[in-house]
Amino acid sequence: MTGRLNIALDFGAGTGPVAVGQMGWDNMRREAAAEWDPAFAARPLPISPLLVKTHAGLLRPRGRAFDGLPGVFGDSLPDGWGRLLIDRELQSRGRSLADITPLDRLAMVGLDGMGALTYRPEEVPEPVVEIDLDWFARLVPQVEEGASTSELERLRAVAGGSQGARPKFVAQLSPDGDRLRSHRLPLAPGWRHVMIKRRAVRDPAGAVEAEAAYARMAKDAGIEMAWTGVLRSDRGEPFFVTDRFDREGAGRLHMQTVAALLEVDFREATLDYSELLRVVHGVTRDIRATEEMYRRMIFNARALNRDDHLKNHAFLMHGSGAWRLAPAYDLSFSQGPGGEHTLTIGDEGRRPGTSAFAEVAKRAGIKPRRATEIIAQVDGAIARWHDHAQAEQVPPALRATISDAMAEAKRWP
């Protein structure tokens, strides 16, 4: 069991790590407690601007949203696919699942997780220099029961602390787009940090191409998106690829999802977009960011991206301590829990339309004329769905299903 972890912020690009503190596990309370580094406490960076108001004493979690971790460190903890890999590897070494703590998992994330937070001592996996998509696709089905310890370690090495249910990994992509290598290597000229996702078993055929088409459509709607595309393995299987927005060249950015900022369980939290827009304003103090989130809300409603939970909205902090809204991500066709949006829109979750949009705009202080302009821009991009879908080779049946659903959504009052 991991005893104590040293926490630091590493913004990369030769700046050197900034010590944040130490974190230990309280086995009696089944929670972690963090002690701030004195130098950091004297001149702190606002790594959790909504909840951490003082750097005196111990920082403990407010609840169980992140398995007993304080929320600020919650985004470093892999969930879904990443957590499955870690737990399977530890179990293959003889560890009991009941005895694995969040600190054990953070030690396996180590220095190369999402964002800029790092954890020592780390459990360093064997390096995977060159990455083959067919190798990844072959091993994914074996994770549940057939993969060896060495194979699990290799998969964990490329996971990079990634989150979400779909099988994914992080890597560096060559300038010509033909080669993938370890994200842990120094970034060579022309190479880029990327995240790559494979279709989940429950996803329909064409889900990867549809997500790429949604990214194109979102950009057309004026939404800030990282670069996206589709890679194909030697066997022709498609993989969704996108630039990592927590990396800027060789530099790194501190990242917090809204779930971590509020320290709430994204699977249970109920929030309205009007409240989310207030969070955006509170963190960024920028009306342009507030309008950007309003634009994303319209897009999610019109395009039926209903898996819009609080881990699918994030912020980025530079080494200076300045916060901004992260690019949009995980945009895809989704019917949502029970046929509703995870976040309500003007208190409406099932059929949000123009009246719900107007209510959110009113609560957020967005003028009616500006709100109407944003809606028109989004609707214009969605009207070109077939162009975006054709460009990304979305299968005709899925293309039609999505088109019919979007046509219905536009009729909601």
C-alpha cells in the first residue's frame, strides 16, 4: 500500500516542478489528507479557485465524490478504462481489490497523468516506445480476463491517467500522422501530444466517424475545439484522435473539470446549465467564456449530445495562475440517461427548446439579441450535418438516425 505521496505542479518546458505538498491515506477514515508545502502555502497558485480558500492546516475531502480524495486531486484519478487497467494490473500482482487505495492508483499515474499535477513516488511501467493500433485493439478485449501482467503494464503505460469509459490511450503523433510513440518521450519537432479512443463494445458501428463529424460540426458552429481526426489501423479499424488540450507543445497546463472544482460526483450531480454558466463566469470572469458555454449548451441540445455531465466540462490554468475555459470535448450523439440531458437546460431535460434557451440566457445576463445570434450560428452548422458526416465517412444508417433526431430537436418549443 502506498504510504505518502509528494505532490507537485509540473508545467514542463524546462520550468521545473513546483512542490505543492504531501498526501497520506487515513485508513480508519478511508480518506486522504493533504498537507501543503510551506513555500506553496506562502505563495499559493489558485489550483482549486472555488473551494480552497486557505492553505493552513490539512486539506481533506468534503465527501466521497472522488473515493476519499480532495476534489482538487480528483481529476488525476483515472476512472472507467484507466481505472480498470490499474486495478487489473494490481490484482494480477496478487493485490486484493478491496485493499487498493486511491493513493495506490495515483502512484501508478505518477508524473505523466492528465494536467500538470504529478505524484511521487511513482510506479514506473516498462516503456512502450512505438505504439501499434492493432496491438491496442487486440489487447482491449482481453483486459477483463485474459491479459497477462506484462500486457496490462504496457496498456497502463500508454493510458496516461486517461478517463472515461471508452478504451483510450495517449501518445505522440508524428508530423505525417503515420507513427505513434510514447507520450513520456521528449517532444520532437513536428510531433504532437494526442489522445486516441477506440469504439466501445456498446457503441454502434460508425461511432468513431460520428464523433469526428460532431467535432467538425462544432467548429463550424463557432465552438472552440482541439484538432481532431480519424486514424485507421493496418486492419482498417477507425480510432478517434484529438490533440491533448492539457499540453501546449512541451508545456503542461493544470486542468480541473467542473466535477472536481465543485467536488461532486458527476454520476449523481444534478445541475442546470444556468448554474454551469455561473461557474464559468466565477472562474474566468470573462463574458466571452460565458457565451462560449451557452453556445455549447445550444449545440448539445440541438445535436443530442446528452452525455454532458460535469466531467465533460473543464478549465485550464497556466503557470501564472490564470484560468480559462478548456476547449469542448467528448461531443457525440447520445440519448443520455433515461432519454434526458445529464444537465438540465432552463430546468428542462427531455425536450429543451427556444423557451429553455431563453431562460438560461436571461439567468446568465446574455442579451436576447446575442442569444438569438448564437442559436442561429449553431443551427446553421447543424443544418450542414450531412456534409460533415460525409466528410468523415459516417455510415448512411447512423447518419440518417442522427439527422432525424436533430430535426426533431429543432422543433421543440
